[in-house]
Amino acid sequence: MGTKKLSSGELSDYLSQCRELLLKSESTRVDFDNESLNDEDYMNLTGINKQDFEALCSQIHGLRQKKYSKKTVIGILLTKLRTGLSSTVLKTIFNIKKSKCVCQIVKRARTVLMDQFVPKYMGLNHITRDEIISKHTTIFARELLASGDDDTAILLVDGTYIYIEKSAKYSFQRRSFSMYKGRPLVKPMMFVASDGYIVDILGPYLADGKNNDANILNKTLLKDDALLNWLKEDDIFVLDRGFRDSLDVIESVGLRSESPYFLGKGEKQHSLFEANTSRLVTKIRWAVESANGRLKRWKFLANVVTNTQIPFIGDYVRIVGSLINAFRPSLASDSDDHLEISRKMLEKSKITTNPLKDLFINSSGKRILSNKMSKIDAADAVPDFPKLSENYLRSLTFGIYQIKQASSYSREHLDEEGGYEIFVTKTMSNILQAKIQSRHVSSKSYYLWIQFDASDEEDPIKYWYCQCKSGARLVGSCAHVASVLWYIGVQRHADTELQSQIMPDSVLDCAKDTDTDISSSSSDDDSEI
């Protein structure tokens, strides 16, 4: 082993370098260049697993920021998006001396990803209309909305909200303030395939009344030829009720629209046709809501964005959307029974009358029979009611949303001892009448009726009707009907008991057990209220 003589200055420099290396190795919290991070770490920090992170980095070329590697630069940006942490915190986590360096790294990574990665997975140019139809259109969408036509593109359109800080520029503050949400925000507009694949994200747009969802879509259709050139005549937009002012424009450019029906002025419930048709639409439209939810799992987009980052929101939304398209599975996938389910839904949507509504509700919407309702323990109610399976309930509701809501509605009716109390009466031998508390309004309850045939083992539930807005429909039931079916037909026969909803002791209720009316109490300082 050779030796080398060092001057005092060289020795001092050498020892300083060793010290810096040791300090760096000891204080580094995250390092994407070594093998110490596992899949769970990568998911927590970046939103994608280790293999996908490596695949992402392999698609990026020419990225290096001074002494930081490509993986570190990309990892810092994705960590910022996934966790929503500030540059100051990221500086500590990645052992970077200055917050300014973090900002430079984030800027460099954002620019390169927008140039090299996003165009491959986001925008009308990255995928053709035929690919959307063949690879990203579900059986439900094609059968329920396009009558089985395999040459119709179906896009789900919806806006999402990104909340921002108040701006010192008052003109921007006014234009970005949403009267609907009561806070400043901007709105990206999403175009999503029926399986949840994000075709494109436009914007973000200002939040004032001039930039409502309908106006944004109208401007896109009338002043931007790219979308119309991508689509063909009779292609379908699936919308929510906020796009009602776009319907005429969509029709004028040769496209079709599908959206849930509106309640007319003074109406309290949709007709049977409206409720059934709206259910066909919501069976498809949920995918765009879930796609919005996926975006918000990257906390930067769910938190309040600082003023300095507002100009880059559009880039960040598109980067996250591209990550989802590239590395996340589809939200909805087809199975062997979806074609049969679609045809059953279409068949039920053609039913013109709900016999239970005709039997118990008059033309003005009031109950004809006013049988006295008794609050009883549902465990002993209607002993001849058929035992049901969750698979049967799923086939009855044509989905799982109502079944998921059923347990929460049931817990709403549990007493302090855990018994399920419900207002019930047997109006006829094969019809159950019940009253269910609304989950939104304390003062509102809904009456519902269920007709059953216990002797029919394959299909014991024949009809149902509820007085809620969508309660007349027969293409699946509302959540109120589903909750009664679930508890009386499934849960009360299960081995496990349903746990009641308990208010946390740390949250106080000044209205509970108040014996003295404030308005009549004494004004003396020692009086108790």
C-alpha cells in the first residue's frame, strides 16, 4: 500500500470532504438512488411502486440538475405532488441545503416530464378515437347508452376543483372566487372514458360564474376544433346536471348528450321514466367522479395550493393524470355477466308503472293509507320476510353503492343497546311499509314499501317504492329501500352484530340535556343555562 504526503491545507480539505460525506450519509432521509426503499416506500412517497418508478425514469432523457441524479430529481417532484409537503420540508427530507434548490429541482422535473412523459399518456393526440372505443369503452356504456353500437365514442365530462390561496391581486381574487364553494379555486375540465381512463384535461379555468361547466364545454366545442375533429357525429357526452346549458350546443354540432333528469319547479320526485333513465346514466357516470378522486390522492392537488404554484396547476394535474393512465389499472373492467346485466337494466327501464306507487300514493303525492307505524325491533319484525344474500341484493340494485350505504343507514337506526329500531307496519300480507331517516336532513324521513314473495326462492323481492327523489325507479332501488332489504333480509340473520354509531366524547353537544330555555333564563351572572 502506497503512501502520499499531504500538506496541512490538503489534509484539512480531505478531512472536510470526509466529514461532509459522513454527515450526508447519516442525515439523508430519502435516497432514490440506492436499494433501501421498498415498494411501500415508493407508493407512500411518489404514488407509484418501485418498478413503475424505474419505468418512468427510463422514459426520461437528458435530465440532471447539478449534482442530483435523474431519479432524485423526478423523485422530489413526485414526492411533492404525492405528499403535498412544502419545499422547506422536502429540503430536510432530501438533505438539500437550500429551499431554493428544491424549487429549481421541481421546476426542472416538471418541465422535462411535461415535454417527454405527459404527451405519451395525456391529450387527444396520444390516443385515437378507435382506441378509446375498442380498449376503454365498457359493456355497460356501450349497451346502456349506445344501443350496443361498437362505433360510438363515449366520453364522461366533468370539472374538478383545485383550491388556492387568496391572491393579493384583487382582480384575480374576484375571478377565482367560487360563490358555490365560498372560497377561491380553479377548475380543470376532465374528459374521461367509461373505464376511467383520462383522455384529456383542459384548463384550469377561473371559478367565477362566466366559467361554469356549461360555458367551458360550449367554448371548447365552438372555438376549439381539436375535440370536434377527434370525435364523429353521434358520439356521446355523459354529463351531470350542471351542463344543462350545453345540451343545445352539443346537439348543434352533431353530438349526443346523456345526463340525469332535473326535478321541475315544485316537483318532489322524479317520474318512473325519469328515475329509470337517470339510473342508466349514473351507472356509467360514476367513473369520472372516481377519476377526480384519484387525482386528489396526490395531496398537492387536494390541499390549498400556494400563490407561487398557481401558474403550474395545469402542468401538475396533467402529470398526475398521466401517471394514473400509465401505471394504475382501469377503474371499471368488463366481466362475463355485464352484457346480461345491461339487458336486464334496459328491460326494467321500459316498465311504465310502479304498482306500489299506484297503490299507496295518490295523484298529489300523498299517502293514501295512513296505517299507524310502530317502532319495533327489526330483528323480530316481519318474521315471514325472506332471507336474502348479498349477491342477490347486488343483482337487485345493479351495483354496490346502495349496499355500501345500507350499513350506514342501518346504524342510524340502532338504539343504545345495539337493537335496530324501525317504524314498520304490515299493510298487506306480502307488503312491508317502513319509515327511514334521511341522512342529510334531521327533520326529514321517507316512507317506503316493499312487496315480497317468500315462496319464490330465486326472486323473492317483486317491487319497491320510496318517497325520496329517485324512489320510484325500478332499475335498481334507492339506498333507503336497500338498507331495509339489507338489514331485515341479510344482517339480522348474520352471526356478527352491527355496531352502532357512537359520537366521540371529545365532541360536545350543548343542545343535549339542556333543561333551561335560554330565552327565559335569568340574566344574573350566577344563573345556569
